[in-house]
Amino acid sequence: MGIEAAADWERDLASVLLTEDQIQSRVAELAETLAAEYRDKHPLLIGVLKGSIVFLSDLMRRLNLPLEVDLVCCESYGQSCESSGEVRLRLDLAQEVRGRHVLLIEDIVDTGLTLAWLRERLREREPASLEICCLLSKPSRRQADLEPAYVGFEIPDAFVVGYGLDYAERFRWLPYVAVLKPEAYQ
């Protein structure tokens, strides 16, 4: 897909669900909570690519504590708006997890299937602790027994883009979270 004119991508958005200010305010609150809970733990933050990268970047800069960062890439959506149910590990960690306090950073927990799969793979590596922090959660779509310990926002069952979230690699750059019109992905 080539570069789109501004009018083309804007037509695909139904509404802004979370403004840039709302997101930044909530990220600051999450960072304050996490900084207190992980103060003496030297946590390993693991960002789930690609969607979490914006959230991870903003969050870690506000934590104000010693930490390390690693990235993992799992795929279950591909170019679709529905999970295939099959998870593939596309990029594994470079850091050792054993004995570490791990905080898994995710953009959105929808069905939870991919994250549940990843959580189990990480538990096999014997971290000292393992928690999930997500920007967005859609509990109405959950199919896995998984509830993140730290949630930015619970949102309704709508297909959302922006602030790292995409549809077919589009819209990640938006500084806010918007609802995508169904005709844009059907």
C-alpha cells in the first residue's frame, strides 16, 4: 500500500475514543503505580511488538527507576482484524528472564489468546514474578483466562487504531486512539 493522502485515512475513522491528553494522563498514573511497586526490583519490561512500542516508550520514560527493556514479537492477526487463533513467535527475547521481575507491556488485550500463549512461554523460563500491563482492555472479547494486573483503559468492543495500534500496518502513528469504521476493514 502506498502513501495515502490525509483525506483518505481520515475518512476511515469513525471517532476519537481516547484523546492524546487522556492517554498521557493515564500513562503517567500507571507509571506512578508501577514505580512504587517495582522500586527495588530492577524490572525487565518486555514490549510486545509492534503495537506496544509507543505505550512502552512513554511508560518507561516516566517510571524513573532502574529497569531493562526487551522486545518480543508474536503474530496471530496478520493482515486481518480477527485473531487466527494460531500464535507464532517471530522475535524472541535477548534478555534472560529467570529470576527477574518481568512486566509484559501490551497495547491491547482483546481475546487474550496471544498474550496467554506468551505468558505461558515466559513462565516456563522461571521469572521471579510476571505481570501484564496493557494500555487497553476489551473484557467483552476475552476468550483466555487472563486479566492484566495493570490496565490503562477498558474499552467497548470496537476496532481501534492509533497510539501504536494498527489495521494492516496503518494508523500506528496517530497520537490518539480512534474507532475504525467497519467499512474500512470489512
